[in-house]
Amino acid sequence: MTKPSGSVGAGRRLGVDVGGTKCLGVVIDADHRRVADLQCPTPRGVGSSDRLIAQLEALVTSLIAAAGEVDSVGIGLPGLVTRDGVLRAAPNLDGINDLPAQLLLEQRLGRPVHVDNDATCATIAEWQLGAGRGVDDLILITLGTGIGGGIVSGGALHRGAHGFAGEFGHMTIDPDGPACPCGRRGCWERFASGTGLVHLASGITIDGATPTTGEQIVNAASDGNGAAQSVIDEVARWTAIGLAGLINSFDPAMVLIGGGFGAALPMFVPSVERHLRDVIYQPDQRDLPVIKAASLGARAGSIGAALLADTANR
């Protein structure tokens, strides 16, 4: 809970979302208004574990200098994060494994630090403050370079026995499919993500060239390019295939889609809903969940990280 306005941090909470290319930090006040934000590059290459911890220490220190003292610090990391803040594996961060991030940051900062998975943090933010506010059973999927996610069930955040719940992107949906950075083949995120979008578009041309980014494909589809629209629809089909398993398992009232697909969602969501009816169990005997866009954008992860202290024991 936030502290009274006269206390040291005045209800201010700090959160950092670590991504594959950048770390985005934010400070929110007791009314959840943003009072400061900063970003910095995510270290890559040799020695990146040590440099990441140093970078996060510097970012937290700078945010406190800009916003004033805070009541809590939270960090969202991409990959398998244990309940005691150890990053066991991070396929999209170079060579970072078994990193005791919470312990190291607490030693450097001299204060408690809460560490969790980045998509779990985004789920907290959307559930508490965003498009899922007031919903007791929801799933968030983040479609970016890969796929992350989170689960709210019965009005409580579901972290799993080890803290690893929500790694939806590494469900195997085609064992003979393309290789994944996690070391296996045919993971869901190889088909239903920005990476999957580019992979599925390898046979088309946009302005005379093969597209190399998801943004190019989304923009072309928005401009009426039929080939790009077909690729978007194919990604929607793969998205529906993965979602069917999650919906059959958790029976959510709502599915939120976040990540980098924002510009494509008006055409993407109807396609997902259409394909979902073809693959879900007993579509005529159940109410399908509401499928809608997450609302907090790129700051969802950092805002959720700032709220981690509120959900640490839930």
C-alpha cells in the first residue's frame, strides 16, 4: 500500500522495464501519475550481466534524483525470473543466465528491490490501471520480438510454483518449425510475433523489396497492400491457435493484446476472433473472451514494475 503523503517517499514508486534494446524507467505518484521517466540502452555482448546491473543502478539513482525519494523499486526482466529475483534464462539478452539480479541490486542500492518477469509486470499494470481494470480473470499476451504474457485468475495474479508462469511464447505448436533462440523449434513466438511476421513475409515484396521489419508489413497492410494483409491474417491464425490452448486452459473473461502490434490491431483482432472459432473447443457452447488492445502502451512494463511491491505477496 502507498504511504501517507508526509512519509519519506510520499507514495512514489519506481519501476524499470528491461527490454532487448532499452531499459525504460518511470516513477509514479500515489495517484499513479507519472512524475519522471528515463531510458537507456540495454547492454549487449561480453560482460553484459555486470554492465546491466551497473546500468540499472545508475538508472534508478537518476530517477530518484529527478523525482525525489521513493517508497519502492521494482524491476521487470525478460525471461525466467524466480520468486527470489534470479534471472535463470533470457533468450533475447546476450549471455545473461543465472543472474541474481535482486540480490545484486539490493547490495548496490542499499534498499529492497522487487524483481519479476517483464510481461508479468505489464499484466499487473493493465489489470490494475489499464484495459483489464476490474476484470478478475484475464490473460495478457505481448506480441513483440517474442511473446510474453501473464495470467490473472480469480482476482489474483498467477505466478506459478517457481515464478515462471506466462511464458506462452515457448509453447511448441510445430515441432518441425523454425529454430527459436531458446534452443528448441516451433515455439509459438516464431509464428505469432514481430519475428514471426517477418518470417511469414519472406515470400512477398513491398516497394520492390522483401520486408525486414514488422513495422514495414503493418504499414503496408494499413495502406491496402493485399500481400501484407494476407501475412497479417496468417499471423492472426497462428495467434488464434496459441490462444485456443490458453483459453481452453484458463477460461478468461478477457484477452488483452499488447506489444508492438498497436497499429495492426484494428485489422488484427477481428482476424484472431474469426480464426479462434475454428480452433477453440466447443465454440458454440461457450462465450468467447473479449479480445482487445492493452491500453498502457510501451510504459506498461515499467508501470507494472513500479506496482510490484503491492503484489509481492499475492
